[in-house]
Amino acid sequence: MSAEAADREAATSSRPCTPPQTCWFEFLLEESLLEKHLRKPCPDPAPVQLIVQFLEQASKPSVNEQNQVQPPPDNKRNRILKLLALKVAAHLKWDLDILEKSLSVPVLNMLLNELLCVSKVPPGTKHVDMDLATLPPTTAMAILLYNRWAIRTIVQSSFPVKQAKPGPPQLSVMNQMQQEKELTENILKVLKEQASDSILVLEAALKLNKDLYVHTMRTLDLLAMEPGMVNGETESSTAGLKIKTEEMQCQVCYDLGAAYFQQGSTNSAAYENAREKFFRTKELIAEIGSLSLHCTIDEKRLAGYCQACDVLVPSSDITSQQLTPYSQVHICLRSGNYKEVIKIFIEDNSTFRLPVQFRQSVQRELFQKAQQGNVCLGLEDLQYVFMISSHELFITLLKDEERKLLVDQMRKRSPRVNLCIKPVTSFYDIPASASVNIGQLEHQLILSVDPWRIRQILIELHGMTSERQFWTVSNKWEVPSVYSGVILGIKDSLTRDLVYILMAKGLHCSTVKDFSHAKQLFAACLELVTEFSPKLRQVTLNEMLLLDIYTHEAGTGQSGERPPSDLISRVRGYLEMRLPDIPLRQVIAEECVAFMLNWKENEYLTLQVPAFLLQSNPYVKLGQLLAATIKELPGPKESRRTAKDLWEVVVQICSVSSQHKRGNDGRVSLIKQRESTLGIMYRSELLSFIKKLREPLVLTIILSLFVKLHNVREDIVNDITAEHISIWPSSIPNLQSVDFEAVAITVKELVRYAGSINPNNHSWLVIQADIYFATNQYSAALHYYLQAGAVCSDFFNKAVPPDVYTDQVIKRMIKCCSLLNCHTQVAILCQFLREIDYKTAFKSLQEQNSHDAMDSYYDYIWDVTILEYLTYLHHKRGETDKRQIAIKAIGQTELNASNPEEVLQLAAQRRKKKFLQAMAKLYF
């Protein structure tokens, strides 16, 4: 060791090992002592704390000279901080169990996105579109890590979580918690939207037959030093920590199994997939051994999953089916074989393999079935029926309707049977069942959607303890803040818990489209609050209105059946409601206005809506402008004043606040800021509202407005066309105020949504084609131009209307073919123009590098001049065979210039049809 190196070593060793707590991350950052810190037996701060702090520091917003908040700068310090966070995760070997346990969803999302970035995953590219087999090993592994985390997070979010008892309220802490909660919800929403793609990515990973590699601290250092080198090949294609194929597949199978199992609650077929994945996981664990360094599976949890799958999807192979007593009881309960259940319990009395808690849960389940009258109705012996139905418990448990049904059935069997009928009991009079363990009751409370059972459980719980607030049992019970303030103000704790839980479960059932249970829950809530709170009564009625809208739109409304008149009247009543101090959810007004537009109640929105609503409710204002614009469409352009008002409203929504800043060189530059708050709503809110609309004319008007707004920017080369586009102004006074990037994104979103509503609307298909044309995606553009023609001509068996295949559309199709080097197609399309473009046709035929079949297309040419030019061209080139094909095409009698005009037109139409059908087969 040189003297200079020895001096450096001595200086380093003499430094304090533990830096001051306030600047430890700066110490690690500046002194590059991260690895030394992580090698300590019990490093303080812990590795996961380092990740949080590094990413928090890297994501801190900056403040400019005018004290305005700016996004985090992309400078060297922040890049190093992100790299350090990745290195800590690499030190933890990217163990998702450790990372998920200690990091919040937003932090882990940021960390894995940084991993995707350094692993050279192209931003904006869907992972499902990437071929894992052809990617560098570290890139493929980064994609797998992200998508494994995505579905694990979705599964974890579906579990009921018991909320911690809140401490003394602190405003700053509460604000921070609320922000993190909102951010987590937004991330979860995106992950759930992409869940099907994530599952496809992981399924594709199971087909890989090569080992993968994940970044280590060393490979991350190499990437930082050599940013230009290809990922995964800094040294070789096997740089990084090796993950064997079996280990990767084992982890992926387990995570996929959990995802499928979670989906089983709404799709029973998913349990089959879950069973397959879990049992494959067990096989892989047996192959690689349970002590694998890079594959950590909770085998007890896996065994529980497998047992549950055995119950839910019993194997057809009887020899492989080792049913436990649990499984036997569940199968018997599902099949209604209660005699076998009793037999199993009698046999278990000698072994006591089934715990008391399980016996109690089965007893409660049978108790619920007894309440519903299902045991009673199955009795065959009339003497047993008489004995049971005469019992006080029977009279108390069964509802009035169920007792009447049973009596009617018994009378049909024997007219001598006469059962007493007790008047129906009220909601408050139903007795609670016997007390059981609080935890079990809370579990039942979380799962139940029966309002009567929910009340019984709460009575039992409140009888056991008066210190608990049972509306906090599950963090999945979410009630909008505008409601919760009123509900939590109820003095009686039992009533408060009951109202909150009924409302939360009703809202959840409505969200997941379980409308029947939602209706029961809201009805029970309405009965409860009517007696003491007019405010909560109106809140419940509003939610029941929204539920009825959802029920109609998801049911008979999809087939075009108009809603009942009373529902339309209730919607109007809600919009006109002026009751003071009633908490209102904006989504109800949004859905009501969308409902009126979808069912063409334009007359009401235009003329009858109260003036105060236009000022107070932005959705009503927007609906009124849309309805009035539609009403003015048939009139002259001068009378379309409302279209200009609607244009100005949307322009304002799509505007951004901006400021000027003088740089060091003295130049003044424009800095775009966040969305302007001057509009009646944000662009995201407008887009959300539009996606509730289904009426074609309303969607066409909105699409044409955004297309026109897209076209007015100065740097547009290729305009997008749209129906009714002429009703909008042709310019904007202040172009710099409009966020045209957001407008372009919105146009694409709207066209995609409109296509999901009606994939056969030719106007929307042409807009989609124009978008692809403007972004140089010529093959996709041709696909949609051809599709637009096909849907309005019975797949070209009829002539395409001239307002669909305008000269502009044909010219764009010509350009697409030209840029795809399909030059014969260009010449044929030149005939479709109102005036044949001979110059372009002749020039294209002169090209010798055509990618189409050339002479096989000659039968589609009906213009003799073009055919004669082809004959001359092939003669000049000495192409005898092709010349003969052209001569043969000219010689067809139906192309003779002496023929009547209708014969020539028929010949042209026949060739147009065959050519367009051939093109469709090529591009569809």
C-alpha cells in the first residue's frame, strides 16, 4: 500500500462511525459510506428507513425565486439519492416480503418505477407488449418484480384491515395521513386497471426457460458510471444476482394463485386457476427446497390456500383428494346435506379435531339459515312442521312473508294444519343471538351484508364492551367525509355504528354492482334514520336515487329501454332540491346530468332547469350548454350562440396558469404551471363526466369540440376531421394559455371511449384514423379508414357514402399507401378521387420497389388511361408478361368507352368493391 493510500485509510478509520442523527443521509451521500453502514450487524437507521429517506429527499419539490412550488429538479444530487435507494433495495435482495412489510404503497411504487427506469424499460410502453424472452435478464426481472408487486398489492388491499386506535388528533399528522391515503388509493386504482395486463405478463414469465438476473449494488454502480451502456450488458448479459428459473416460477406461481383466488369471489372459474398455481408452487418448492435464498414462500399460508381450493374446487381425482373434516363440513353445508354434518360432528366428539370456534361458526351459519326459513321448508313430516312452527323461537325468527309462505305450503299438503301468524316485527324488535368471541363477531360483521344480521352482531358487541367504536373495525368501510361528519355526530353509540356501517356497506355494494344488497342496506338505513334525522334521511334518499340510476343503466337501460317516468321525476327533483345544510356528493349531480343527457331530456336541461343551478352546479351548467348546442344544430350558423359559450367553457378548463421568468442570459421564457383554477371544473373531472355519457350525438359534439381545439394550434401539420366541426370558433385569442398536450391526450382518450360505446360509428373511426395518420402510424391509419368504410357499406357490398370517403380521406389513404411503398394501391386509389389524379398515379407506377403485388391488382383498375400507361411502361421496361396482363385488363368489354355511362359506373363500382375488400383483408 502506498503512503498516500495509507494516509487516506487512516483518515477514514478515524472518522466517527455514527454521524449526527439530523444529517445521517447527507453523511452517507457525501462520504459514500452506504455499503459500510449496511454491513453493520444492526444498522441504525435500518435499510428500509434509508430507502424512505432517500426517496423523500429526492422527491422534495423546489421553490423558485417567486416562492412558487416546482417539481423536484432532475439534478445530480437527486439522481444519486435515487441510486442509493435502489442500492439499499439491492442489499435486501429485492425481497418483496421485507419491502412490502416496511414501505408504504407510494414509496414502493416510486422505488420500483426507478428500478424500471435504470433497467432501461421504455417509459410509456405496456409491459404486456414486451417479449420477456428477448429482453436483457435484468430488464425482464425488473418487469417481473413490478408486476408481482402490483398484483400482490391488489390482493393485499382486498383483505379487511383492523384500524389502529386513533391517538390525540394532530392536524399536520392527519393531513399527511390523508394525503398518503389519497395517493395510495390513486395508485391502487391504476394497478387495478392494469391487473389483467400484469397477470398476462406473469403468465408469460412462466414460459421462460432461462435464468434471470436482478441488479446488485455493484451493477447499479456500473450503470451510474457508464450510463450509455446497454442494460444488462455492462460486463456481460449475466451481470447481477442470479435467480434460477425454478425460483422465479415458484414466486410467480404463488402470486398468481393469490390473485386468481381473490378474483374467485366474483368469478368462480378463477378458483380452478388458483388451485393449479398453488399446487404447482408446492411442486416447485419440493424441487428447489424450502431453504432457497431467493424464493421465500409462506408455506403455512400456501397450505391454507390449497385447503381452501380443495373445498371450493374439489379435485375430480378421488385418490388424490384427502379431505379434512373442515373440507367435509364445508362441502356438506354447500350441498345442504345437514344429516352428514351432524354425523361428522358426532364422530368428532371422540377426537375433538374440530375446535370449538369452528363449531360455533357452523352453528351461527345454521342459525342464519333458520332465520331465512330454509331448514323449515325442507321438512316432509307434517308433525315435525307443526311442532317447530308452534315454537316461540320459530315465530320470532322468521319474517312475516316467510311464515306466510310456509303456512300456504303446509295448507296445500294438509288442510287441517293451522299455524298461528304473529304480526311482523319492526327493525328494533329482532333479538340478538347468544354472545360469542368479539373477534369472531367482528369478522362476521365485516363479511355480512344482511342489515338484520349486522344489527344483531352490533347489539352483541355493545353488550360485551362499551369502550369500542365498531365503525372503525375495517378500514374498507369508507363513507364520504360530507356524510361522516353528520353520522359520527349521532350521540347513541349503537345507532352511530349501525348507521355508519349500513351506509358504508351500501356504498360498497353499489360500487361493485351488487345492487340488490345495496338496496336492502339503504332501505334499512332509511328506516333507521327517518325517526331522528331529516338530514340523514335525505342523504339516504339521494344515495337510493343514485343506486336506482345505476341499476337501470346496468340493466334494461343497456338494451335501450327508457327509464320509468318516476325515476326521471326523481332526478329532476334532486337537481332542483334547495334544502339547506344537506350534505351532497358531487358524483350524484354528475350522474343525474349524464342520465338526463343519455335519455335525451334536452328540453328540460335547456329551458326548465332553475337558474340558480347553473351558477352552483358545474355539471348542470355543462349539461345545459351541451343540450342547447344540440338543439341549435339544425339552425343557421349565426344562431349557434351556445356553441361559442360551450367552446369558451372547455377552453378555460383546458387552460394552464403560466408565468414569465427571466433567465441568467437575460431572455424571458414562459413556464407552464398546473391546471388553471378559473374553469368550472378540472380537465380530469370533465373527462370523468364525459365517460358517463352514451348518447351518440352528445359524444359526437364533444369529440368535434376537442378535435377543433386540437387543430387550432399553430404547429399542426395534419388536421383531424370530425362531424359538426364547423360549429366551433376557428381561433383562440391566447394560444399559449391552452395545454395542447393535455388536449391531444384527451382526444385520444375520448376516441377510445367512444369506440367502446359503439365500435361501428364511422365518424369516430375516421377520427381514430386521422389521429394515427397525424402521428405517422400509417398501417393503423389505413386499418381505421377501411373500417370506417366497411361499417357503412355492408363490408363494401354497397357504395361507401361520399361524406365518409371524402377527397381528404382518400388522399390520406393514398399517402399511407405511398409511405408503406404500396405504389400500385396508390394508383388504384387515385381513381377514387372526384377528379382522377393522373400525376400521382403515373409517378407511383414508375416506382420499382413496390411492396404490393403490382400486376395482381390490375383487375381493380377501371380507368383506361391508367391501364394504357401501364402497357407503355411495361413495354418500355421489356416486361412482356406484365404488359400482357395490362392489355388483357384493357380488353374487357365492360371498360369500352362506347358503353353507356351506367355500364361504366357499374364496372367501376364492382372493381371498387373487390379492391376495398382485398385491402380490408390485408389491413384488418
